[in-house]
Amino acid sequence: MARHILKNTCLLQSNSNLKLFICRMQSLVASKLIYSQYGEPSKVLQRVDEELGNLERNEILIKMLAAPVNPADINTIQGTYAVKPELPAVGGNEGVGEVINVGSDVTKFSLGDRVVPLVNALGTWRSHLIVTEKNILKVPKELGLVEAATITVNPATAYRMLKDFVTLKENDVVIQNGANSACGQYVVQLCKAWGVVSVNIVRNRPNIEDLKTYLKQLGAHYVLTEEELRQSTLFKSKTVPRPKLSLNCVGGKCATELMRQLAPGGTMVTYGGMSREPVTVATSALIFKDIRVVGYWMTRWSNVNADSPERFKMYEELIDLMKDGRLRGPAFQFVEFDDFKTAINNTLSAKGMVGKKYILQFK
């Protein structure tokens, strides 16, 4: 946490006909979680304090409010993710903060604005962050803290996968595994908002009926365990048309089963591999059913479309759905920044795989 922050002092200096506006930020000591080598977070992640210097004319000072701990954040620290930040690096990829100071050349942001990061691996696990205008997106203050803190990864991933691979019409069917994951919960809600039927596959567990009820309350049309899907006649009986699109974040046999349920000409999109087992494609599925198997990585899409109108249109639509109450954040638990190890360890353990998002909260 920041130990102290003093009011800005702004000096107007005149040099002949040239006026220089200099904003000086007095002492601010902030905290951040850094790692200087790749490895297990419990061993390589350290909390350190730093004194922030004066803002440049084009810079913005943000006080972080909340920052989630995602599995990809853990993998990045472990060195197993596709993105490898230059070391030493600060953990965290998304979050929400409040603008508390701006440089003299900043025009798009004002004190009190709520903002989220637009660039990957910005390092959001810190009490304060200094950025430029191109690094952040303004979000409405009435947006929930959880929704704002998590908008750039899971809801955006769900949105793009439902939009970019198959043209879905009302009453078309989508099937997904890992439906209780944060991304899976957004898929459920977006399908409901757009009139698409969702068939949702989850792993069996002692509280399975509670989980099914929760997903149905979000808008899931059907919720089945992996074992139930193998025995189900849902599609064979034509109770529901075969899916045009399947979304796979598990891999292994579960991915094979999703593919088996697809309609001819259908598409399976893989965006994760929680089982750590490969995706195996039957030759017959490719030849006789003309199944298309593709992968998706939100980071790549964001990098390619960094300044595209389509990206900002997506965020505008997601924000509108959140403001309307048709899209809400995943099940979550706030964890005080001082207790960051709890959030890290729970995300690493089985507890972090049941759809609950652990979110660091800053005072």
C-alpha cells in the first residue's frame, strides 16, 4: 500500500514567451509484487516498496482498486506462458484503478476516472501505476468493481469466440466444457443475452446440483457432467439441434466428446487446456463431418487489434450489458493485498479451478 501521498504542487514558470507548466508530485511510496526470475510464485514473488517520481507531462497516476489473479498470471510467473515479460517484472495483467493525478498534456482523463488496462502484462499487482493515455480505457463508475476489474480477459474472450468463428443466429446451439470457469460463465450469459442456446459441460463433484443451479440462474439452458454428456440423447433425439460451435478449455477426452456432438461443418475452438491432455482429432470428423478445429488466444487478438474500432465496440457492448445487469462478474472472493499469498495459493490449488475468481483488493 502507499504509505503517504501529498497534494500536488503546480508551478507556472515563464521563460520569455514560453510558459512551462510543471506538476511536481511529492513523496509517494507505493508497493508492488515483483519477480526477478521465473519459478513458483510462492518462491519468486516478492513485495517491495518503491518511491514514485514526478509525473511526466503525458503521464497518469492510477491508484489500483482491485486486480484479479488469473491462471495465466501464475503461468507467466512460472515461465510456462507464451508471454514472457522482461525481468524483473510486476505480476498481474488486468484490474481497475482510479486516476488520482495527471500530467499537464493529458486531455482524455480526469481525476476520479475509473480505468482498466489496455495492454498486456502491464503489471497490475501494485498499489499505484503510472501509465500514458494509450495504455488505459475509461469505464463508468457505476460499473461493479468485479466487472470492471475482470472485463479485459474473460468476457472479452467469450465475446470474441462467440462472434468470430461462426455466424450464430437466435436459437443456434453452442456447447462448451469448463462451463463453470470465469470465461465459461460469461459464455453462458452472452448466449442468453443474444438468444443462443448453451449446453454446458462441467466436471462431476460433490456439490454438482448446486453448481448446476448456479449456472442455470446465470442463463444456462442445459448443464451436464462429462459422464452425463457421454450418455445423453439430447442431440440424437433432436431435442436440441446439434451445436454449430464448441468451446474447449479442457482438452483430452472431454474435447473429443465435444467434437463428437458437433453438427457437420461445425467448429471447435480451443482456448485452454486445463486437463493438460492434448486435443485429439478423429480423421473421420475432419473428412466426413468437415469439422474445423482452431485455437484462440485473446492476447494475440488484442495485440493485432490494439487500436481497431472493433475492439472498442466490443468493450462498449460488454459495458452496456454489465450496466443493464445482463452480464455480471464471476463468483469471486476479495483478498486484501497484504494477504496476496492466499490469492496466489488458492488459484494454484484445486480451489482455484471451481469458477471462483480471487481478486486482490487495495485500500
